[in-house]
Amino acid sequence: MKEHNSKPLSDFVEYPESEMLARSDDFYQQIKRRHTIREFSDRPVDQRIIENCIKAAGTAPSGANHQPWHFSAISDASTKSAIRIAAEKEEQAFYAGRGGEEWLNALEALGTDDQKPYLETAPWLISIFAQQKGGVTIEEQNKNYYVRESVGIATGFLINALHHCGLVTLTHTPKPMNFLNEICNRPKTDKAYILLVAGYPADNAQVPDHAMIKKSLSDISTFI
Ligand code: IYR
């Protein structure tokens, strides 16, 4: 490698192999209990929990370590209402035909429609933005690299963190989502990526049968 400033890795933890095996299975058992939920309780969630989860998301790897993401965490009721109104307007057009027949057929098994009450019920909406411009510090306005990949990985970390602390999420993607820029007061160079809904599940929360179908290890992997 070329000369550059660095420090020795100091926080790596090595486990005995038997413990690694147990931990890998334990993680799988925990993460397979994550389900996308569309019925949320209005029970509040302490902001500090959301802050910690966003801090965890912010540790994700990213192109040139530019961390090209911004998380607008919304608990304010009138802002949530404004998001619901704008999202439902897009969803009405989508379900009325803009989505196209094949897409709308694919959603039948999930039972989704243009009504998004959870956008007001859930205690937190986290609007995730992908930044075209930035740098390793907040002041920079350079080109960012692998933006969608980086923000996708950070979003995965965030979903995992929220699940880990006992919350449920919905990865919501009204299309188009540019109304979020104005509501969240973000510059044009920030592109709304996913609107994550987070909170406790409602008492009657359901998981669609369709969502429980997971491909097997041999379906999703090849060992060479
Ligand atoms: N954004 C719409 C439609 C939708 C699209 C996909 I792909 C889904 O997996 C679920 C829903 C909605 O939220 O209803």
C-alpha cells in the first residue's frame, strides 16, 4: 500500500471458533425475527434510542468514506401529517394505474393500498437521503461515489439496529419521493432514498404469508 496516515486496528475482537459458530447462528435466529410491519402502535419511543440507531447506521462503509447520507428523524405530528398527505397523493396515482399491471399484481399478496395511516400513527419516520455531493467532513461539496450502494448498506445497518433494540420497521418508498426534500428542508443534491417507519407493532400487527417465504441457502448462494 502507498504511504498514508493510519493507526493499528485496536478494537477487533477474536472469538474461539465454537463461539463464532454459536454467534453466527444466534445472529441468524435474531435477524430472522425481523418482519416488515404495516400496523404500528402510537406508543412513543425515546429519541435517544433513535439517535443511537442512526449513529450505528453512520458507521456503515461508504465510497471514499464520504458517508453520503442524511437521516431526517421526524416525530412531530404535523410534519408526519404533511408526509402522509403527500405520500398518499402519490400512492393514489400509483394504485390507480401508474404502477402498471405487472407491479400491481405483484403487490396483491401483500394487501397494500393507497392508505398509509402508519405515517401518522408510528412515533418515528426516518427519511433517508442519498447525497450526490459531500466529502469526509460536512463542509465539503465534492463528488460522492457509490452513493446508492453506500446508502443501501447504511439503511441495512439502521434496520438491523432498530430491530436489535426491539422496534419494528417498514421500508416505505412512495414514488416519487421528492416531496420529502421540501418537508425535511433538504437541498436538491439530497435525493430521498427510503422513508423508514419505526415504532412498536400494533396489537393486531400482521405478517403477510407472502413475506414469510424465504429462499433457502442453496437458492441464494453458491460455494466455489
Ligand atoms: N410504494 C407502494 C407500493 C409498494 C411497492 C413495493 I415493490 C412493495 O414491496 C410494497 C408496496 C406502497 O407503499 O404501497
